[in-house]
Amino acid sequence: MFIKVYKALPASAVKKEDINLSNNIVLPPSALTMLTYLGYFENSKNPIFFRILNIFSNVYTHCRVYDFTADEEYCYLPNNIFDRLGLEKNQKVNVRTKSLKPGQSIKLQPHKKEFIENPYHKIFLEYYLRNYFCLTEGDIISVKFREKIYQLDVLSCLPEKAINISNEIIRNLEINFSLPKDYKEPENIIKLEPLTKEEIVTSLITDNNFRGHYSRMDGKEVTLEQAKQISKKIYENNK
């Protein structure tokens, strides 16, 4: 097993912005040497995943390696991972290899409803998910569309809290969405409380249209008391 402690830096601090739309990290050349010695590259079909842990807070996520060009004793992280782990520059993280089961389903929550309103959002999501290879509950996915970045929280993963979504697995991955964070209930919708029998009767007898539908045998206008009696019968017959 590969286990190593590194000082962490965000991608924005080392001009590695190309890893920000992924959860790939950059390790030093010595990591490549150790992984090769341990035989991790003998089967190229099996992706190598890592658990990366904030040593002080025990917050962790999972990732893959983008390349091995970091300075020795350092690892470079996408900004989202750096923030998710609550790190400060040069804070130490524990990096170790980790086996992950194939993913079955995930539930995502967009930060903005604008993402869901885009008719092509599923196409772009699937495209950018291929940059992630693995997901952990609590992760944040970044999707780019027309130079704008959209973010989505990973609310849940199955069959475990951390899953492998690489290669062919992603094609069968079930993706569900929660309401966007900025979603608001439509305005101007009046919710009426149910009326009591007396309230219904009162409403009917004070309605001029209701009283106009009925007439007495002598041709005179229906009185208020007569209208009340009629409305009670209508209520009883239709409740």
C-alpha cells in the first residue's frame, strides 16, 4: 500500500488551473517511483485511486493522479478539494491508495437552477464527469458551459459513500437531481385553508349571483333567510 504525507497547495497557487474541472491531484516524481516499485502499474486496466485526508480535521475525499510534476514533499489539489478539506497552504495531508467499488447511482444538487434550465445540462455533466473517475459524498463537481462554471454538490453515492465511476461504469451510472440551492417556490400562489360548514353557508348567502339563481313562487326576491336554508341543503347534498 502507498501511504505518504505531503504539504498541500491549491491549483490556483501553482498555475495548475487545468485540474480544477476534475478531482485529479498532482504528486511529486518520487510518488511515481514508489507506485511503480509497489506494482500499481502492472495492470493498466485498473485505475489507481487515492484517499486524501486532512490530518488535523479528519475530513477526506478520493481522487486520482493527474501527473507527477509537483515539487518534492508537495501535492497540488484542485481548488474544490482544497476548500472541501478545509486546508490552508502548506498544511499536511495524508495520501494513500484506496480500492473503490463500481458506482451504481448518485444524487446531485446544482448550486444554481440555471444549470438545470439548460436543455443540454445532462450532456455537459456526463462529459465532465469523465474527468472525475471517482466520487465521494460531499464532493463538489464543476461543469463548464460557454465559459461559465456551474457547481453541483454530491449528496449521495451508491453502493457506498465513495465510488468508482471510471471507464465503462459511468455509462450505466444512474444520475438523480435534487432541487437547486437557489430554487424558490413560485410566488403569488395563494394557499386556502379549508372552510367550515358555517363559512361555506355564509359565503353562499352573501353572494348576489347565488341569490339571483333562485326565485319565489310569487316572483319576489329570495330573502336572506331563505337563501341560507337553500345553501345548507346544497352543502349537505354535496359534502
